[in-house]
Amino acid sequence: MRLYYFTSQSHGLASIRDQRLKISRFKELNDPFDFIGIATKSPAERQAVKKIRDRVGSKGGVICMSKNWSEPLLWGHYADKHKGICLSFQVDEKLWDEVKYVDERPSLEHYGVSDIDSLTSAHLKEISLTKFTKWSYEKEWRRFVTLGQSDFVDTNHFLSFGPRMELEGVMFGERSTVTKEQIKGIAHSFPKIKMGFARAAFSDFKVVPSRLLTSRMIPKKNRIRVEKGSDDG
């Protein structure tokens, strides 16, 4: 299965160089309802849910990707306003879970329990994969990861690339300031990776490959394939 990871240019280049992705903690996710999206009726219930989130978050984190690389909002929100990078991965689908989008927050009754402490691990996983419908443009998939040793420089946790999460492509935003020398460095170190540039489409609200920038900036043997068409440029 192919999934896409959006990030800033500096973080993206570092990920390519180090062959790893930063593991997000539940408290760091940009949706304040993440993992605490269950409907609660009292301060005690809310505190109980937060304690569970903190307990789970102390041992694990999550990698978030999308099924769609051409969504302009993803580039705007997660790729530094189109100045960043979209990394393309082939992943083992068995390790990933699709996010479910709902209009209303699920209640304890929805899970067939009467109190927070009765929620099972299966319930908690379902809660962590449930988001408000307005986020559905993300087409998000998640991989839950047990935390290992943190990086001794910045104390973050990372997941290394490998056969179950293999980097196959890099798309630079149309506002990217990446240089030809940096691109040549990627091509030299990782010759199998295909690269290209993105741009806003001329006739639709979507992001498409830029044939012009790709041919101008990327060595021929490392270019993504860009079909010539009516929305070309």
C-alpha cells in the first residue's frame, strides 16, 4: 500500500538523510480531540480519559500518513504552506489502521460500558482512530508504535525506514527552496528514489506534478514520470 507523509523541507530532508520518521505523541497531535474524542458527562470522566491517554502515550506514539498526496489542504497545513515535502512510502498494510470520520462524538453507551475504566484496549484503539468528519480530507492512516530509546540529541523518538516502510519517492512543494545540489545529494545517496516537483493545478483545486520544474531540477534517471496533458506545465 502506498501512503504519503507531509512535512517541512528541513524535517523532510533530515528524514531522507537519516532514513527515519519522527514518532508523534498523542499530546502533540494538532487535533485537540485526538484520543479524548469520546463524549464525557463530568469533570471526573474527562480527567479519567486524559489519564488513560497519558498512560498510553508514555509507552507509545503514532505515525500519521495520507492516502492522497494531491490534496491542497495537506500541503498547506502539513508541508509548510507548499514550501515543504511529501514523502511517498510503500508500507505493510497489516501494520496500519484507517481513521474513521464521524459527525458525533461516541459515548460510553456506544461501546456498551457505563464508566471510563470499563473501556477495553479495543475500545481505546477505536477511539484513537476516530476523528470529526471535517478532518476527512486527510484520508488518514495511522501506525501505532511502541517507543524505544529516544534520540540523545533532541530526545525525540523515531521509526526507521525498512522493508515494511520503504521510501520510494519525494515530491517537493512548488514553493520549495531546495537546491540542485541537495537534490543531487539525495540521488547520489539513494539512487532508487524518484523525485519531482508539485504545483497547483490550472483547472482544478488539486496539486499535480510540475513537468517544468521536475525536468529543470531533477536528474533524468531520478525523475518521477509526469504525463503530458492539458493541465501541463
